[in-house]
Amino acid sequence: MKKIVIVGASSGIGYEVARLYIEAGWQIMAAARRVERLQTLVALAPERVTAVALDITADDASATLLSMLGGDQKADVYFHVAGIGHNNIPLDVKTELDTVNTNSRGFVQCVATAFNFFRDNGGGHIAVVSSIAGTKGLGSAPAYSATKRMQSHYIQSLARLSKMTKANITFTDIRPGFIDTDLLADGNNYPMILPLKPAARKIYKALIRRRRKAIIDWKYWFLVQFWKGIPNWIWERLPWKL
């Protein structure tokens, strides 16, 4: 039986992908700050699902994560979904710093811990959910956009480090567009929102296939190519609320 550790499994993408792994017969270590919200996952397969309380920004996060990755059976996959994001046109500084703390500090603390664990234990698969928001700097969500860019670059750097040190670790960078989750329940009108369950199945397939990068879905793939083709001097002058 294979084992996956999913951090950020209490709702949205993390929850739905965990459910798909449960259906496939995997052992699941599901973590979130609100551990009570994981109990519905546990109820699906109590003998194979363990719920763990984990705040990725806490000082003890690495120790908790190591206990999840190890134990009686070594994890095969670490999937990092935990993160926050806000439209912040007023540029509230606390909102920006909270986003950086979770999406950068908490992200690095967990992903680096998983890397070191897999390097010391024969290899593994690290997958993260970044975002197409990392393609260009978004004026409506500066810290979110910047931290998602950082996450993709961090994974690329670790992929290089894995090759340099022969760590036998593979990586998947999931870059979704707008998916119908609690993260978007802020009253804003988001374009091209994807239904959660079909999007989660596409993410699951990308993880099973160990794809290096997956933009979810094809509509956003074309959007990303369009964004990439816009010179920065034009991008920075566009009146769109992006």
C-alpha cells in the first residue's frame, strides 16, 4: 500500500484529491490547522486515513511533518496544498505579510523538510499547488502573485538540487487557474471558474503521472501563453484589475 502526506487537506483541492487517493486504496496522512474538518475524510476509510493538526507556520511544523512522512511506513508522496490568497488592492500591509508568512515561510519550512526526508530515505515525490498567478505580477494580489512565483522557482531549484545530490526526488508543480473553492468565496467576480471536482481529478491524474508541471486546465494554458507574450512594459500599464 502506497502512502501520501497531504498538507492542506481540510477543504478544496486538498480534500478532493485526498478523497481520490482514498478511492485508489492509498494510505493517507491528512493535515490541516483545523483538524476537526478532516474527520469526514477519516470516516471514508478509518483504517487508512490519519488526521493530524498542523500549522505550517508554527515552529514545530517540521517535527510534526517528519512524524507523518516516517513512521511504520515511509511516505511515497508529499503533496503541499496549504496556502492563502487575497485580493488586496488597498495594499493592507498585514494581509501582505500574512500571505508571505504562509505561502513563503510556511511553504519552505514544509517542502524543505520533505526534501531532506526523502533524500535521507531513498527518494520520493514532492508535489505542490502554486498558481498561474505566478506567471506575471498581479496588481490586485501582489503578495499572493509573488509568493506563487517563488513557490515555482523554489521547486525548480530543488529539482536541480536533487539532480546535483542524486537524491532521487521527483517534483510536480500544479498551477491552477480559478477553481471553485473557499479561497474564492470573497464576493469578487472571478472569470472562467472551474468546478472543483473535475479540476481535482485532473490534478490527481497529474500527480499519478508525476508530471513536472501541470496547468489546470486547458483554458488557462492558453491564457498563460497569452500573458507570457505581453511585454512587461505593456503589462504594467494595462488597466485590467489583475
